[in-house]
Amino acid sequence: APVSTTTQAEMYLSQFGYLPASARNPANSGLQDKSTWLNAIQEFQNFAGLNITGELDDETLKLMSLPRCGVRDRVGTGDSRSKR
Amino acid sequence: YALQGSRWRVKNLTYKVSKYPKRLKRVDVDAEIGRAFAVWSEDTDLTFTKKTTGPVHIEIKFVESEHGDGDAFDGQGGTLAHAFFPVFGGDAHFDDAELWTIGSPRGTNLFQVAAHEFGHSLGLSHSDQSSALMAPFYRGFEPVFRLDDDDKAAIQSLYGKKTSQPKPSNAYPVTSTLRPSYTPPKVPLDDSICKDSKIDTLFNSAQGETYAFKGDKFYKLTTDSVEEGYPQLISKGWPGLPGNIDAAFTYKNGKTYFFKGTQYWRFQGRQMDGVYPKEISEGFTGIPDHLDAAMVWGGNGKIYFFKGSKFWRFDPAKRPPVKASYPKPISNWEGVPNNLDAALKYTNGYTYFFKGDKYYRFHDARFAVDTATPAFPRPTAHWWFGCK
């Protein structure tokens, strides 16, 4: 199913390095200020080659629903996973 | 492309699969993993050696949910796999809740995802080029894989361009450095088609290329012989298609139909076009099973099927698609024998019929086998396969 809610989008953007890790917890989602949220969506849209609207439009949500690699997109945030 | 910032200081790397997926055979997984590494050794001096025990540079595991690295997998869909950059060890983990498949449009293609993950293992981050292997989103099964220039530039920026000639290896297929992209392993060149030129089927692709199928192999034909590098395996050229095909044709919709026994398959180019096989009786009502030959005849663009001493004309636009007056005797096609092996509307406008080691050229306007010197039938081996 496509990512259909803001909460799921927050978790997605957090998981792949566009939002701080705290956004993975839905209880913390309200703590994101508007510009952080907007920037995160815009960064994702920019990276994915979508129109940079800053909004969770259908195209953005559809891309978030695609199967993908679990390594974080953003350089500098994806290398925190440690092997052992 | 984007680089993470770390790379291996050696170019001869080792790997092992320490936990195999539950739904695939080990030998198949080994082959696909080998092919996936070969993607990265094609344009660099990197080598990858498979080990089964002891320490290795890159450890590969198929695991589910939480698996010890703090980054749990999420079940089918979503995250398919992840890998560690060189500075963190290079290991690659695949979510075993996915339906990993090989050479099939169903499920998730193991080769493609593994090649992507090994890019991370070598130091590549995600690319923002959607055509790149290192783009983060799975783009569906691609029967013919081609490493994007973006990926090539990325890996060469870390490990340099290839300087050595490729060495044969039993771990994975190695392809020539002269070829611009990875292609499936070829069957060694042989002249078996010259010794026994009876073929299963012949057809033209939508692009006008002519292919001959025989057993589990196929030949790409030039105007007078077989193109270099053939035969190749049908299973590699048309993933999901079995060998020993009875009949095939490409229709005006650009799709190629293959028939075997009671079933048929539809392909768009080299990719299966949906869920196949299906029963001939369902998709081609009125056409018998176990066909001898099929073709789209240039005279009227309709589909003709041949079996034994009879033929059927099929018009998908009509209901029923086969008129009650069919089947009719093949003898209506003056000079064409019964029990054909193949029929082909060739790019020169002629229709050709094949039986045993001989073929017949049919003159559509006169509706009879052509008169020429030397006479028809002629030996297929010489005229079609370039045999001496």
C-alpha cells in the first residue's frame, strides 16, 4: 500500500536520513517544526528527481511506497550503521 | 553519483554467503551473487573470490526482521536489503521475507539488488540518477542488465579503470572488457547446428532481428549465417521461457508469442509480458496444442498455425477468431510439405517454411513455392546458418 499518512512519511524521511531519528517515533512527530518538515520533503524530492513542492503530493507518496534499498540516501547520514 | 567516503585498500576481495535464502537453491544463489560481483569487476581491477569458511571481506546474509545490527527488516516490500560501507565492514544483508527470484519478473530480482548492495559494500552511496544501479529504488526486473555510466564513473573513481585482461574464473562469469555492458554468459561456440540443422522455430523480433531456436539454445541470424557469439541459452535470452519451443511469431503489436505443448508465453522484447505460461486453448481458442509452426503471413497480416497436414488461420479481431471452415489442408499452400518444423515471414517479404534440414521459399503473390535455381527445398545449414 502507498505511504498514505503524514506519520508514515515522517518515519520514511527519518529512516532514510532526511529527518532526525526521533521522527521514527510517531509520538515525537509533532515536535518537527514546519521548516524542518518542509526541508525534509524538499530534499527527498530533489534527490529523487521529483518536482520540489515541499508537499506530500501523490508522486512523492508513490515513490515512498516503492521497494528500495535500506541504506540511507543522504551522504553523511547513511554511514552510522556499524557492522559489529 | 555519490561516494560514502571509504573504500577498500586492496582490490582482491573475498566474500561468503553465511546464510542462504530459504526459497532458492544454494547453487543458484551462488551464481547470482557471482554475477552481481562481476558487475563491479567488469570495468575495474577488482576481483571477488568466493570462500565458504574463514574470515572474508564481505559477508552476505539473508535474514528477517531484527538480525543483530539494530536495523530490522520490515517484511515483504519496503526495505529489500542494506549493506555496510567499507569502513564498517562491507557486509550485505538481504531481507529474506522478500520473494527473491532469478530471471523472472515475479518477486524481487536477486541479481539486481545484490549488485546494488555490493556497490555500497565497495563505498558507493545512492545516486540521484534514476537510471543508475545505485539509485535507491527497485525498478523492477530488467532482463538485460546494463551498468549505467554514472555507476561506472563512481566505481572507477574509487578503484581506477581496468588495466588487466579478464581472467577466467569458476566463481562467476567473466565478460570481455571490450563489451560495454554485462551480458549473460554464452554457450561456447559450436557447429552443432551445421551437423543437425533441424530447428524448433524461427521468428523475427519486433526490431527485425531473426532468431532460430533449437533445444535449449538460440541463434541470432545475420542475412546469411549465425552472428558471432551464438548459440546462447534460451533461459538467459528470454528469462522464464523453456527450451524445445514448438512455434513462435511476433505479432503487429510488437509482442512475441512462444508455443510449447499445451501452453504459450507472451514476451515484450526479452521480458515476459505478464503471468505466463497460459493454456493455448484459453488464449488461442480454436488452435490445437502441440503445434508444428506458426507465422504472421504477409499476405493479410493474420496468424497461421500449422500442425501435421493441416493449418488454421487466426484473427484476434474476429469472433470466433478461427472460422468454422478451418482447419484446411497444408497442400493448399502449393509445394509446402506437411509436418513442418517452422514458418517465418522474413524481412525480405518472402515466407519461408522449414522441415528437417531443408527449407522452402514461398512466393506469396503466386501462392506457391518459388521457382529458382538451385531449386527448393534447399539445405538450411548452408543458406541460413552459413555452414561450409
